[in-house]
Amino acid sequence: MAVNVFPDDYELISFFEVEPDVLDSGIPWFYNTLTFQKQCADELLYCTFSPAYGDIDLKVVRGQKVKITLNLHNIESIEILKDSNGEHLKATFHLDTLLKDFLLTLKPEISIIWGTSLE
């Protein structure tokens, strides 16, 4: 199931502060697979988007050790939000899931907020 809302290319580049590795350079980002690699202090973040499939794969590595691996599916929207606490990437899941919104922040350090609902 495809993502219904997806940021413009420049918004993602601004958020991650790097250009992504693009699987197929001739295909628009929405229909492609993009991997952003971002160094944050002593951690390395790999964030791969496949918006046409509604997927995000995320990995956080410290040293040579993988600290976090998340494979998120059934995503309805991906947005870049700005508020007084900074800039965040928000992924919202389809309503038929019990998953709360996923929130990724990169500054001043990597922060991930996510959970499930009891409804």
C-alpha cells in the first residue's frame, strides 16, 4: 500500500542534510528506493524509504554494532515537521493498525519515539 503523503525531495535533503543513494536515478523518488546515511555524533543512521510500497527501514549503528533495526510497513504518510523543539520526520500508519505515529529527530542527537495502542 503506497504512502499517500510524501515530502518533496528538498525537504528530505534538508532534514537529513545529505543526498540519498537512489536505487534508480531515472525514476522519481516516490517510486524509487532512497537510502539516507547520516552521521550523528558517534552514531550512524541508515534510513531507507520505499514510498510506493509504504515502507521505511531504519538502522542505527554505534561503532561496529547495530543498536536499532526497524522495518516499518503499512505507512500512510511521511511528513517533515518543524516546531519549537526542532525538526522531525513523522510517519503515520494506516488506521487499521494499532501502531502510533513514528517520530524521528536527528538534532541534537538521534531520537526515536514510537509505540502501539491498546484500542
